[in-house]
Amino acid sequence: MTRSRPVRSRPARSRPSRPPSRSRSSRGRALLALAVIALSLYITLTVPVHLGLDLRGGTQIVLETRSTKTVDADRAATDRTLEVLRGRVDALGVAEPTLVRSGSNRIIVELPGVQDPKKAAGVLGRTAQLTVHPVLGIADEKARPQSGKPDKPDTSKESVLPDESGQLLRLAPAALTGQDVKGAAARFDQESGAGWGVTVDFSRSGRDQWTELTGEAACRPVGDPTRRVAIVLDDKIISAPQVDPSVSCGTGIPGGSTRITGSFDDADSRELALLISGGALPVPVETVEQHTVGPSLGARAITASAWAAAIGTALTSLFIICVYRLMGVLAAVALLCYGLISYAALAAVGATLTLPGLAGFVLAIGMAVDANVLVFERAREESAARPRSGPRSALVAGFRNALSAIADSNITTLIAAALLFFLASGPVRGFGVTLGIGVLASMISALVIARVLAEFAAARPWVRRRPRLTGIATTGAVRDWLVKRDPRLLRHPRRWLAVSCAALVLAGSGIVFRGLDFGIEFTGGRLMEYATTTPVDPERARAALADAGFPQAVVQTSGDSGLTVRTGELTDAEAAEVTEAVGGLGGTAERVRDELVGPSLGDELRRNALIALAVALGAQLLYLAARFRWLLGTAAIVALAHDVLIVVGVFAWLGKPIDGVFLAALLTVIGYSVNDSVVVFDRLRELLGRDRKATLPDVADRAILQTLPRTVNTGMGATLILTALAVLGGDSLTDFALALLIGLVIGTYSSVFTATPLAVEMHGHRGPVKASRRAARTAAPRSRGEREPAG
């Protein structure tokens, strides 16, 4: 009899189930990513982005209201002036004009497609003070003032003005003003052969006064000067006709209308009718800034920036694919989604895309890679610490551990963008809007879209079987090299500080000895850019302009066959002389850009630029002090000031202009420099939370080595974008890209070799440094047997 063995039942193996919270959060991120992409695609296809005048061509005029003895140019008077100007612009027939008040006494007028700023400024700047006066007789030449200018008419006293032929007339106080005018229209009189004229219709209150005025004049003999009625517009007699002999004495001209005739053509009569019917400006206005850009220049800028964006994005994508393999491919897809989201956001908020804004859009592509690089490097560390955890767990830990650095670095950039928006104006303000939208879009693309794609791919069985394909299973070439070499970068921190001081002295000497070449935005003056059919030697152009009476003109080449002329304030007639002198050098010269900035506005912009820099430094210091304590915050701000001075000094040595676009680049450098320092200090704070007995030099050395792979990879991505922008972006963006490239190199250096050594020296070798409570709480707990990341 055989004994049977008891059968032992084996429990069925079940796959570990995902935590419900993780599964729900993954599905939520996936749905959010799909919703954002679908909405962005819909907006992109249905809502166009508004292009600034520097991209589509046109004229922008900034008017400043001036106070008079009787009226203050306050906010209310400026608003009334704005309404009068709006009526004039509408009557000009300009498509999609824009008129907005800026501050309390400035009005910005944008006229797309208008290439003749002289005429537009003439119509807008005329005060249109219309008055009608009885003529008292002919004035003696002795009555003409010594200055050669006739007395201004007054509504309450006698005045002297020349008529159309130059004969001086004595005018009685005004009998009617522009407030008595109901409307005016330009008409062509075919019956009498008088040609073009303007018919003026008086209001109900003005009809009786007009009848009385003409009735009194009709009592004078025919041919007598006192039978005339003078119509004055802006201190100039535009018409002084005699009352027709058919008008009876005391009866006057009935109907409450009159016709102004003279040597008018179609354009003159329509402009005069526009000014009269539009009404008088409540206060005088003065043109303090004027920009005119030809449509060809804007089209070239769009094409150049598009090529820079396409090539820069392709090179950056290729680089991160080579470094991170499959994860790099998914990051490139997220990068394309970033571009879609940014464009849709610009269209949704109604932002105006300007040339600096377009450059900011291209620049933000390089900055958008930074968050992916931070995550992937953190995932590499997690994979090295826990080889058996799998790529998906490494990615989850990478996103979790990189979140703090991503948030801090993007917030610092948002601070710079906000300062550009609130403290700058014009295209530089548009750059701030574009940069801010780009930062927010990059966070969505990196933390939502890229995470959904990466976690989905990492969970596939064929990916788990080939972990090296993900690009995060290995530590990477840079980290391996650092582990092998084990450099002690902060062994002698004062040596690095000495190098930084030497760089500061060299840059400062450029500022002292070469000086800063402030653009017309900060000094006032006029800048005109010409496209010539044949290349023009700058020396010949300077000599020709000197012979024409402009010896102080600054001439520079622009592109293959272009020329830029910068002078002091010029009238339109003098600007025409400059154009004639340039055109006489051979071939033809087309004025493709014309900028005029008044000296008072230049002083204000220069003052605001210094305020913007000071506020930026203060805001960054407060934020960094709140996040990293005063020690690290102060070190970061000192390094930031170091970067700003070096970039300015390099531009001084190169003789490059310091203008509004350079200011935008400088504030962007501030954001990027702090961004780098934040990543290093975030790791330093984490390490301090783990090891409270370690000294600051040792912890800082480890923090630098652990973040150096991210610094190298991010810097390479941004460098590819900026190089493409500098080479392909055209002359208008070359200096912008150059400033950012210099700032990128200096900012990368200073975050490692200036900010961190300075923090070490400021703390001194006093043993362990206390970490903030937040650092101790947020430091990632280490499980038993877990080792420190390589490097």
C-alpha cells in the first residue's frame, strides 16, 4: 500500500497592483495633457496672433499731452484728447489702428501699413483750434513782432496774422470757435470751377453768430479789407474771403454754413475737413517717440526667426536624443507640444508678437529643455542608487526630486518677465509677455506632457527588458568622467573668486575707458535704416552726411547692403536731406526703418532701465533669501551682479549699442543666472538636510559635482538655440542673441565658480552649517543600503 504525499497548494502569484492614488494621478495627468493639446490646437487653427508693427510694417507714434495756462494735461484731459485723435485716425481710413493711453499723459498710436509718418504725425499733432474773426483792417509792417512770428490770435483781444498772400491783417476777437462747428466735408465744385474746397456747417448756436458776423461785414464797401472774414486754424489764416456782394447789409449769410476755398487739392481739402470736423484737441500734444518699419524688413525678420526656431529646435532635439535616447525622443515631442501651447497662449490672451517677443519665443525653446534635463538627471541618480527599481520608478522619483529646483528656477525667470512687463514699454514689454508665457508653457510640457509620455513608455514590457534604451539606466558620460576624476573644485575657493574679480576689473575697464554707447531710446535722437541696391562704404556715407550738414551722424553697416544712420533730433525736412545724401552714394536707398525719440523720453527710459535692474536684483534677493536663507541668497545676488557687469563690459569693449533690446537680454540673463544658482543651491540644501554634521565646503563640492551634468546638458541646448538665432536671426536680433550667449557662458560659470565659493567664504570654515527646517523636512529619506548618487 503506497502512502500518498500530501499535496501542498501553492498560492497563486499575483502581480503587484499599482497604488490607486498613483493610477488616478496618472490618468488625471493624461487627461489634462490631452485637454491642453486639443485646446491649443483649436486656438491655433481659429485665433490669429497679432503681429507688432516691427513685424508687419507701419508707424507707431507716442504723443505726450502738454499743459497750458488754462488746462492741465492730466488723465482726464488726455482721455478727451484720445477720443478726438480716435476720430481723426478713423477718418484717415487706416486698417486696424490702435490708440491707447500710456500713463497719465501719453498716447500710443499704431497705424499699420502707414509708411509716411510725416503726414500721420501732422494730422494727429495739429491742435485744430478753429476760430472765425472779423477783419479790422490792414496792419502796418511795424506791427510785426521782432521775432518774425505774427501774434497768436486770441478769443478776447485783437491780434495780427498774415493772410494767404502774406498781407498782415488786424483781427478782432473771435466771433466763433470750433465748438460752434457741426461738421465739415471736402467737396469739388465743378459748376464754378473753384476746384476743391471745404464746406463748414455750424451748429444751432453758431448759425446766428455766423449770420450776424457776415451781416456786419456786408455793410462795408466792396473791396474794403473790413468786408473780409478770417478763418484761422492753429494760429494760421487758412481763408479770409470777402462777403459776396449779393449779401445784404445786416441780413448776413443764411443757412449756417460757409465754404473755405483756396489752392487745395484732394488730399489737402480732406485733411482740413478732417481736422475741423474732428474738433480741437483739449490740450496740445507733442511727438516724443516715433517708429516706422517697412513691411519688407518685418517679413525678413519673421523668416529669419522662423528658420532660427526650426534649426535651433532640430539641433536641440537631436542633442537631447543623443544624450537621453528614448526619453530624449519623448522630450523632443514634448518640446513640439510646448511650441504649440505657447503659440496658442499668445493668441488666446491677445498678445502682440513683436520682434523681441519673437526672439523670446525662440529662446524659451532652449529653456524648456532645462526641466526635462533636471528630471532625467535625477532619474539617472535614482537608477544608480536602486538598480532593480526599474525605469518607471526611477522616472517617478526623478520628477518628484526635481520639482523643487524646477519650480524655483522658473519662478525666478517669471520674476524677470514680470519686471519687463511692468517697468518696460513697447517691444521690450512684449518680450516680457512672451517670455512669461514660454516659462509657464515649458512647465506644462515638462511636468505634464513629458511625464505622461515618459511614464507610459517606461511601463511597456519591451522597454523594461531593454533598460539601457531609456537613456536613464546609465549615469551618463559627464557623470562617469566626474566620478573617475573626482575633482575637488572648492578645495581653493579663493582662487575662483580671484578669477571672477579679474573678469570684473577687465569688464569695468571697458565701461570706464570705452564708455557705453547708449541707443537713441536712452539718449533721444533719430535712427534711420536704409536698404541700398549696392553696398555703401560707411566712411563715404559719413563724409557725405558731413558735407550735407550732419557731421555728428553715426553710420554703421546693416546686413549685406544696408546702412544705419543715427543722429540727434531731426525734423522731417532734415531727415529727407539725410535720405537724399545716402541715396546719392550710388544706387537707390529705401528707408526701411525710422525711429524718433525725444530727449525727455530718452532720459526717462534710461532712468527706468536702472530702476528695472535695481528692482530685479532686490526681488531676486528677497525670493532667494526666503527659499535658501540670506547666506545663499546674498551669494547668488552677488554672482548675478557679477554677470550683469561683465555682459555690459563686453558690450562696451565691442562698441555695441545699449538699447531696449539689450535691456531685455540683460534681464533674461539675470533670470538664467539665478536659474543656474538655484539648481546648485537646491541640491546643496537637500544635502544639508541629510547630513547635518557635514561642513559647507564638502557639501558644496558634492552639490556642484552632482548638478554639473545638468548644467552641461542644459547649457548645450540653450547654446544651440542662441547660436541659430545669432547666425540666422538677422541684424536686428544678432546683438540680442550675442548678449544672451555671453550671459549664458558667464552665468554658467558664476553659478559654480562664483556664487558657491562666495557662499563658502562668507560662511567661513566654522564647521557644520545648519540647514533650514524646510530642507530637513523635504530631504528625501534614504532606505537602508541606499548609496549616495555617483559623483
